[in-house]
Amino acid sequence: MAMNGRAKKKDIPEGLWLKCPGCEEMVYRKRVEENFHVCPECQYHFKVGARQRIALLADADSFEEYLLNLMSPDPLEFVDRKSYVERLADAQRQTNLYDAAVVGRAYIKGRPVILGVLDPNFIMGSMGSVVGEKITVAAEKATELGVPLVICSASGGARMMEGILSLAQMSKTSAAVARLARAGGLFISVMTNPTTAGVAASFASLGDIIIAEPRAMIGFTGPRVIYQTMKQELPEGFQTAEFMMEHGFVDRIVARSNLRSEIAALIDYFGK
Amino acid sequence: MARLYLEFEKPFTKLEEQIRELEEKQRRDGIDASAEIRDIRKSLIVMVRKQYAALSPWEIVQIARHPDRPQTVDYIEAFVKDFKEIRGDRLFRDDRAVVCGLGMIAGERVMIVGHRKGHDTREKVECFFGCAHPEGYRKAMRCMRLAEKFNLPVVAFIDTQGAYPGIGAEERGIAEAIAVNLREMSILRTPIVGAIIGEGASGGYLGIGVADRLLMLEYAYCSVITPEGCAAILWRTAEKAPQAAEALKLTAPDLKAFGVIDDIVPEPLGAAHRNPREMAVTLERRIGRYLRELKQIPVEDLLAQRYAKLRRVGVTIEAASGSSAGSA
């Protein structure tokens, strides 16, 4: 097994070269990695795991993680075609994480922040009890310490295998963000590919500032379900970051290479 | 109009038919069949009880969706006095999938927000089968803010399969609309009583579903996604919905055990659609009780309790220290 879940896809050869999903060109893996995991040809933003994301955003060695060992005990004993226990074990092996969120204290260009990131490779970055708890603790720490909260979302939404408990994380995280807002705290929400469903419909849409990475998929209902309901072609670029900015739900689209300095500048503007 | 019988209700129909015939005979021929009727009624009750005690989650979903099951507007008609509907989000339009308004419940002035599914085809189409657009959630929020301003408690009736899956809903920010409601309802400075009366599915339910006291009718269901939606994704076919309903743990006792709801409201024998009047009386009393109870709580305590309640839902454990996720 390669270092992450992406390598499973059969059209991407392992090793030195990657096929870019954006331009379908073969690109040199090392060049992509050195370029913030962005395609040097077409600027396609590859999905990045939680640890990589933190490395890209936080000052070197500044990250101190909270709730490191938190995991799901499979409260519903959920089994579909595969058991949730197996899905968790596979995801843990592939990502070297216990669940889809990593949160902690960090510095971004010298500014203290509480940083939370979701890992799109861990059961699609879906939010169950662990992700909900970690995001909530992150918002509470930001409130308590009076430092900005920065969350990079990458999620398919609520995690069905935890049933209603995962849905309840939407109200829980939103309530925590409400208290941060009431205390005058700054919350910068970064929507990366994808930010959809239960995560889009909770904390990710509640940033004081909402930044999106170029071409990230952002929306509530999946395009297939919408197509089946409406029986009508979806507009060009539907549910992309650009589409959401045009419709007024994203403040800024920022290339990954500029994200660190952009966040630092915003923190300075708000005097936080 | 012929009544719709669910598969597991069919054994009842014969006995009910017999009772009707005997009553008719009594009237027509002036004979006394009351003893016989009483006996059949007794066995009917035993049969219904037995059947309903052994319902599968998927059967409960069918009851929750029964076409004759009372909906928000039926409860408003049944026990909300002097209902004054409030329309529109003052931004885009009036979403008929959400009904809002002022009224009196059990002697208390309240603001009502609820999903509206519709009974006949025209009404169902008009209100998108109870699937709200962003403007529906924004209308509800506007009314809840109004309630907060004038110290009226909010009563939410929940009955939806989810928010409307459409292009317009996405263009107008359905995710943002729901998220804002979650945030604002968590800090709304007035009591909120919620009642899941039929279907409580997905973010579409949650968008008006944050409450100080969340009630759930005995045969309602509440889930992260409809069983069909879950089955389509995880089993790759909606036909596995019965299995998904089982796996999702979506019945009232499950929800109570998870700490998501506070109280299960018992339904009449054979569920709400068999006796809507009795259901309405029970629900009105229960809502009234919680309204009076919440009124006694100072608002700061109310908000602290609400947060604590939202905060503690979820189940996590600590992995054994020293083990790494990779070797888990």
C-alpha cells in the first residue's frame, strides 16, 4: 500500500509520475509536491492529507495537537456491505490517523492560532463524533485563549455510519462557533476540495471570513441526487468554489501557495 | 375515501370490517350486538398491540410517512388557537415547505415554525413534499428572531425527508441557511420546544431542530439521512432501504438512548393516523407542559443548559496510549 488512499486509483501509476485529474497530463510527482501539491501545468489543487495540510500552513514544528488519541467505538455497531469497524481500521492504516480531524495550537507566520484540519482520505473526511468533538474543542480553545480559529474543511459531510450522532455534530460544532463569535473571536473557514453536505451546512459556512481553494467542490446536496430530482442538466461549473463565490457564499478564492500569507494578513487586519 | 392500509395493518381490516357490519346491523335491525362488538374490539386491540410491539425500523418509517398521518398544519388546526401565519423570508420569496406563525398552545402565546408536507397532490407539489429551500429556513429564522425579541417561546414541528435537492437551493445557499439556523438557534434567547412528528431526516430537519426540549412521537423516525439515501450510497441501491433503516438506529427509543431527544410522546393504538384527535390532545398537553417548565428557567441558565445538551451528544473513546493509528 502506498502512502495514502489516492494511490489506490488505478489510473494513477505509483512512483515518479502522477496523472493530474485537472488537465490529465502526466506530471512529475516531486514537482507537484514541491508546488504545494498543486499541478504546475494547470494549477489543479490535489487533495492533501491532514498532516500535509498542517505542514503547509503552520510554522515549522509549531503544532501542538489536542485529543490525539480520540477515536470512534462504533456506537451503532454499523454494518453495510462492510462493517464500520473495518472501514475505520482501513482508514487508520491508510492515513495514520485515528479519525478524520486533527486539531491543535499552532503558529501561522508567527501568529498564534487554533488550527483544525480535516483529512479527505479518512472516510471522505466525514464528520462523526470524533470530528465533531475535535472541532468543538478547537472552537472552545480559541474562545478560551482568545486566539483566531482556522479550520480547513475537506469533507463529504456527516458520517452515515454513526447515524444521528453524526448529524448531531452539526449543531454541536455550530453552537461552539456561536460562542466563539459571541466572545468576539475570529474564525477563518477554509473550504478545500470537497466541502459538502453536513460540514458545509454547519461550521464551515460560519466563518467570519470564508476562503476557498480554486475549483474546490462546495455544496450541500450531491450533484447526482440533484440531477435525479430535477432531471435537468446542471450548469457549467456548478458547486465549484468559483460558482459559490459568484452566488455570494465564498469571500475569497486563494491559491494554496498564498494561503499562509493570506491568513496571516487577515488576522492582522482584524487585530487578533 | 378508501383508507390506505400498510402491509402489517391488513390483518386488522377484517376485524374492523366485522365491527362496522355489526354496528350497521344494530342500527338497521335494532338488535343488540354490543357484547359481540366488544369481544371483537378486544381481540383487535390485542392484535394491534402485538403487531405494533414487533414493528421493524423500516415499518416504523412507513408509519412515519403514512399519507393519513397528521402533519404540522393538522396539529395547528387541532390545537393552535388564533393562528396568524407569517409569510416570506423578506429576501427572496415565501417557501410553502415551511409554515410559520403566531398562535396559542395550551394557553401560551408562541411562535410556530414547522415543515409542511401537504396531503393532496396539488398541495404536495406546492410545498415540495416538505423539502424546504433556503428561503424556508430563512423565513423560520426571521420568525424565531421575532419571537426572541418579544419573548415568545418557539415551537417547532419537524417532518421532512431533508432540504430540497435542487439547483436553486444550491445557488441561494442552502448549506449557509441551515448552518446559520444551527448557530442562531443555539443562542436564541427564548425557549424552544421541538417535536419530531413524522420524518426527521438530514440537515433539513436539523435546520429547525435545535431545541431545549426535543420530543419525538412514538412512531416518528429521525436519521442523518433517509434510509433510501443511505442505502443508495452505502449499499449502492435504494432497495436496501429496510437494511439501512435497521442499521441507522432511527427509532424513538434509539434516539432517546443516544441523548438526542428528551421525551417520547406515546401514540394512540395503531399510531397517530388511526386516531389523529387523540394524538393531537396528547401532543398539545406534552408541549404545554414543557412550555410551562421552560418559562421558569432564567434565560442565561436556559442557554447554558442548551449548550450542555448539544455539547454532550456523541460517543468517543481514547485509543490505548502508545498504539499508533497505523497499527490499529
